Amino acid sequence: MAATISVVDNHDGTVTYSWSDFTNPANTLLQIRRYVITGPGSSAFVANDVASGTFPAGNSTVAIPNGLYFAFGQAGVFSLPGLSLRETSNGLTFRVDDGELAIETRCRNAIIDIIKLLAIPEIGDNVHSHLVESIAQLENLPAVICTELGVQETDEQMLSTRDDVGYPVRVGIFDRASNWDHDKLPNYEMWRERMMKAFRNQQLDAVPESVNCKIEPYVIADPDKEKYEFFVSGFVVRCVCRQSRGVT
């Protein structure tokens, strides 16, 4: 079987890595190489979080600053001056928070991260969170604004000790389009399709409570924005999250 790693965010400033199916020759060293994701197609190596471990399976808890990361495991025989590589695990993307953020906040942050990771050339990492959806807040267009403006939570279902709550995040796509330049319409339709597809019937990996995402379409093109000087399109990602009940 292929070597694998997984990670759980403990929401206290730490994560727990687990690994399995690494072989265990003498002097084997395990490294989990972690990168911080700083934007579309961009990352910077941060650290080897696990310098050694129990083979072929084990786990380790380490402190990590809040942020979005990519990691994978490497194992090999240690010999000077370096590591003779034997195995490489799967790669995974994960977000870390210190437990002070609400589920709604973490859902919005995860959606922003995923839209950035789509690396839509014209938008890139020009994706923002604002309380009010306003074009005046944007220095560069096209851009995306994620907000909770005009939306509210929904009760999805009840279990014996858990509740499913739908946390909404409104995604707005903005661009300057004089007289609604028709040549740009195929681009707008593709941006919208790619974004909705990234979330429809998916879990948010960075939000452990997430069980599913639903798409609630809004207008493809808003006819009332700024007297036709701007193209505005939108939809709502409703993040269904299973959470504990009561004072917990």
C-alpha cells in the first residue's frame, strides 16, 4: 500500500499528523515537509514538522501558526550529508486556526482560500472578505468579495446530540464593464462555473465540522449595479456543518 499522511487541526494552535504504510528499514527518518500557501501557485517551505517517528504508522502533534498549508511525507535512510529518499506520501492542503474563530468565519476563510487556489488568471488572489459588498472598497478589478450581507443561517437537520446548521457565504464577482461588454461574458460565465463547481456537494477540508456545501444561485448578471458601469454576478455557498449542542 502507498504511504499516506493525514492531519487534524486541533483548534488550539496545534495539528496532529498521522501516517501509515511507510516501510521501516534501519535508520529510517520520516519528514513531513510543510509549506505555507501565500497565493495562487505560490508557496514557501516552512519546516520539517516530524523529524522521526514510529514506523510503519504513528502520529505527532506540533504547534503551527494560523494559516493555509500544504504538506507531504518523505521517508528514507539517513546518511550524511542527507536523506536517501525511499517513499513519498500523498500531499494535502489544510488550514490551521487557534480555536478563537467562529464556524461561519472559518467557512468564509476556507471559501476565500479555495477561490484563490483556483488561480483564475484574471482574478488571482484578488479575493476579499468585507462586511458590506461595495465596489468602492476594491482598488483593482476584477475581484471577488465574500460576505454575509443579506443572508442568514438555516437549520438543516437534528441528530441525537448534534445539529446541522447551514452557514451562508455570499460570493460576489465584480468587474468594470462599460455598457456590459458582451465579449467579456464568456469569461464571467466560466469564472462563475468554476467557483460553484469547486463547492457544490463538497466538504470544506479546512472546517472539520463541514459535512456538505450547497450552492444557492443568485443573478448571473445584476442589471441594477451602478448604471451598467460594472458587471456583478453572485451566488451563495451554504456550508452545512455538524456541531455539538449546548454550552460546549
